Amino acid sequence: MVSCTTTPNEVVQAPEIAGSHYVGNQACAVCHREIVLRFPASAHARLYSARSAMPGQTGCESCHGPGSEHIRTGGQPNLIVNPGKKPDSCLECHLDVQGEFSLPQHHPVPEGFMNCVQCHDPHGEDIFKAAGGLAMARQNENCAACHQDQTRPFIFEHEAMHEGCTVCHNPHGSINEKLLVEDDPNLCLRCHAQVQGPSVPAGHIYIGTIDHTAFLQIGTCWTSGCHTAVHGSNIDIRLRY
Ligand code: HEC
Ligand code: HEC
Ligand code: HEC
Ligand code: HEC
Ligand code: HEC
Ligand code: HEC
Ligand code: HEC
């Protein structure tokens, strides 16, 4: 299959279905009215096609492939692409995301145990799949559907959680264990600045008022036994347990 590349908002090539041609969004509305009505608010409704064989309003078929045979047969499911079953058509455009899922640590989408649609809503206004709320809260809520240990309420919250899971994790994939965006103390030092200045002895690492030099020789902030409860704690204000 020819690979689809996009410059912003431009579709070059969508999935192919033998014998089918493009019919445009309104043709789908006859049977899938609710989706067609919801769709204009979606980020993907802004896509247009300059060079492919698709007519003007082509949003649906950029993911689902050309629809004429599906329609002629009254809705044969095997004559339309469903990226909810296999996300290949998403990845044809989102090559960078495909790259992230190829990294050694990733959500098991390539293995077929998960799909984009468990985190993204393809048709709606909100591409992040969860109930209402602010953007970050919605993302966290989405993760909470599967990761309750990290998202339950804690007596001592780690305020970093308000910034969303993605300040520390890449949800698609990472070279680091646990999908972390960094595998060393820099993960934490982005917010907990290392103290500089004349009061700090040469070669020492101060965070807050505490000399962390010896601790950081044992491991990272979270593996050296000091801040293991990075997501929150019911026992320890320093997020140790
Ligand atoms: C004549 C009515 C009709 C039209 C028009 C129609 N569909 Fe369908 N479509 C159906 C029916 C019926 C099903 C359910 C098939 C089933 O589950 O057996 C379906 C199912 C689907 C599915 C799910 C397939 C799966 O894997 O289960 C997708 C995706 C889809 N349609 C997309 C579209 C798109 C995109 C268009 C416009 C290009 C479109 N349909 C136009 C009747 C239609
Ligand atoms: C960004 C890609 C994308 C676009 C654009 C898109 N869809 Fe879908 N569609 C999907 C995915 C992914 C699923 C599977 C959803 C799931 O399994 O939860 C799906 C599922 C469907 C289904 C099956 C029923 C359902 O709700 O699961 C129908 C019908 C459908 N789409 C029609 C349409 C129509 C009509 C349009 C245009 C108005 C459209 N889609 C635009 C990706 C897309
Ligand atoms: C035909 C090419 C194409 C296909 C197929 C496609 N996308 Fe996109 N997608 C785009 C483009 C281009 C944008 C940027 C749209 C914009 O910013 O206006 C985008 C944006 C997104 C965004 C970010 C939206 C935002 O508001 O930041 C997500 C998430 C996304 N797509 C997921 C998916 C998923 C999941 C699928 C498959 C179900 C899919 N895409 C299929 C081209 C595509
Ligand atoms: C585990 C949940 C999860 C899964 C599974 C997932 N995503 Fe995402 N995706 C996210 C989150 C969260 C963001 C926002 C990232 C951020 O804000 O840094 C995102 C952002 C995006 C974006 C916009 C920014 C970017 O990274 O380019 C695109 C496009 C996208 N996802 C496509 C996809 C596609 C395609 C799939 C399936 C092959 C997929 N995602 C699967 C959670 C997920
Ligand atoms: C639909 C369920 C589901 C959703 C939603 C989901 N995950 Fe996951 N997550 C999984 C599965 C399954 C694994 C793989 C577990 C394994 O390999 O043992 C995983 C693994 C992880 C891991 C790595 C754990 C490890 O031991 O390596 C992290 C971190 C993670 N997810 C964070 C997130 C974040 C952040 C979000 C929201 C953006 C999210 N997940 C959304 C199901 C989900
Ligand atoms: C301040 C950074 C940070 C934030 C924010 C964060 N995490 Fe983590 N997360 C980590 C670190 C560090 C680890 C590795 C240590 C561990 O296993 O607990 C981890 C581990 C995980 C694991 C694997 C746990 C295990 O036992 O293997 C999951 C799942 C996870 N995080 C989910 C989430 C989710 C969901 C969110 C958002 C609600 C989130 N994280 C927010 C830093 C963070
Ligand atoms: C997005 C910013 C951000 C990131 C990244 C972050 N934190 Fe935090 N953290 C905060 C904020 C804000 C507070 C509350 C204010 C404070 O105590 O500095 C806090 C509080 C803490 C506390 C409690 C301090 C106290 O004395 O009560 C500990 C311990 C902590 N963080 C450890 C970590 C560790 C370990 C990491 C890396 C895995 C990390 N933080 C990453 C923002 C962040």
C-alpha cells in the first residue's frame, strides 16, 4: 500500500479498497447520521485533500477508505476499513506515532492488545477519550480507566500529577522503562531545581535545603529508596511509601 504522508491538514493517500471509489461524507450520513453530525468538530474534519482522488468533504474516507462498495452492498463491514480493529490507517498518516510505538517500551498497540481508540475518540470534538473537564484532567481520567494504583486519591498528593501523566510518561512509547520521558534525575529536576550558588560545596547536588549527592549515587530519585511513591502517598509527605 502506498504510504500516506501529510503536510499539515493535507491528505495525500488514504487506504485502498478494491473496486471502491470515494463518495464523500454526506453519503455516509444516510445510515450513520449521528457520526456525521458529530464529526465537523473533530480535528480530522479539518483535513482536506489536494492531490488524492478524494472529493472535497473526505474526512470519513481518509480513515475508512473509499465507501462506494460498502454503500452499494447496504453496509458490508468487510468492504470498509475499520481502524478500531487494526490501526494501520492511523499510522499511515501519523508516522511519528508509528515510530514511538516501535520503541522498546510501548503500550501493546502493535501487538494488537490495545488500540488508539482506547485513548482517542476518532469522531468527536475531543480527541482524548474521557468524560468532561480540563484537558489534563481528561487525559489523566483516561489513563485512570486502566491504571487505578497511580490515579486513586492520596492523602499526600504529588502536585506534578496536576500537570498530567504526560509530564513524566510518553503514552505511546519510550526507550526508557515504564514509558518515562527521562530515565535519570532530570525527570524530576525539571520542576525541583537543583540549588546553585556559593553555599553549595563544589561537586555537591542540593535540592531544596538537602544535600542529595550521596543519595543520587545509589540511584535515581525514585529508585534509591527515597521517593518511591512518585504518584502520591497516604503515609509520607516526602512521598517515600
Ligand atoms: C446504506 C447504509 C450505509 C451507508 C450509506 C454507509 N454505511 Fe457504514 N455500515 C452500514 C451498516 C448496516 C453497517 C453495520 C454492518 C454490520 O455490523 O454488519 C455499517 C458499518 C460500518 C462500519 C463498521 C465496520 C466494521 O468493521 O464493523 C464502518 C467503519 C462504516 N460503516 C463506515 C461507513 C462510512 C465511512 C460510510 C460513508 C463512506 C458508510 N459507512 C456508509 C451501512 C451503511
Ligand atoms: C481519524 C480517523 C477516522 C475518521 C476521520 C472517521 N472515523 Fe469512523 N471510525 C474510526 C475508528 C478508529 C473507529 C472505531 C471506533 C471504535 O472501535 O471505538 C471508527 C468507527 C466507525 C463506525 C463503526 C461504528 C462505531 O461507532 O464504532 C462507523 C459507522 C464510522 N466510524 C463512520 C464514520 C463516518 C461516517 C465518518 C465521517 C463523518 C468517520 N467515521 C470518520 C476512525 C475514523
Ligand atoms: C489522512 C491522514 C490522517 C489519518 C488517516 C489520521 N490522522 Fe490523525 N491527524 C491528521 C492530521 C493532519 C492532524 C492534525 C490536524 C490539525 O491539527 O488540525 C491529525 C491530528 C490527530 C491528533 C491530534 C489532535 C489534536 O487536537 O491535537 C490525534 C490524537 C490523532 N490525529 C489521532 C488519529 C487516530 C487515532 C487516527 C486513526 C483512527 C488518525 N489520527 C488518523 C491526519 C490523519
Ligand atoms: C495509552 C493511551 C494512548 C494510546 C493507546 C494512543 N495514544 Fe495518542 N496520545 C495519547 C496522549 C495522552 C497524547 C497527548 C500527548 C501529550 O500531550 O504529550 C497523545 C497524542 C497523540 C497525537 C498528537 C501528538 C503527537 O504525539 O503527535 C497523535 C497524532 C496521536 N496521539 C495518535 C495516536 C495513534 C495513531 C494511536 C494508535 C496507533 C495512538 N495515538 C494511541 C494517548 C494515547
Ligand atoms: C485500555 C487500558 C489502558 C489505558 C487507557 C492506558 N493504559 Fe497504560 N498500560 C496498559 C497496558 C495493558 C500496559 C502494559 C502492561 C504490561 O506490559 O504489563 C500499560 C502500560 C503502561 C505503563 C508501563 C508500565 C510498565 O510496567 O512498564 C505506563 C507508565 C502506562 N501504561 C501509563 C499510561 C498512561 C500515562 C496512560 C494515559 C495516557 C495509560 N497508560 C492509559 C493499559 C492501558
Ligand atoms: C512526576 C512524574 C510522574 C507523573 C506525573 C506520573 N508518573 Fe507514573 N511513574 C513515574 C515514575 C518515576 C515511575 C517508575 C517508578 C514506579 O514504578 O513507581 C512511574 C511508573 C508508572 C507506572 C508503572 C507502575 C509499575 O508498578 O510498574 C504506571 C502504570 C504509571 N506510572 C502510570 C501513571 C499515570 C496513569 C499517571 C497520571 C495519572 C502517571 N503515571 C503520572 C513518574 C510519574
Ligand atoms: C511538573 C513538575 C514536577 C515534576 C516533573 C516533579 N515534581 Fe515533585 N512536586 C512538584 C510540586 C509543584 C510539588 C509541591 C511543591 C513542592 O513541594 O515543591 C512537588 C512535591 C514533591 C515532593 C514533596 C516535597 C515535600 O517536601 O513535601 C517530593 C518528594 C517530590 N515532589 C518528588 C519528585 C520526584 C521524585 C520527581 C521525579 C520522579 C518529581 N517530584 C517530579 C512538581 C513536580
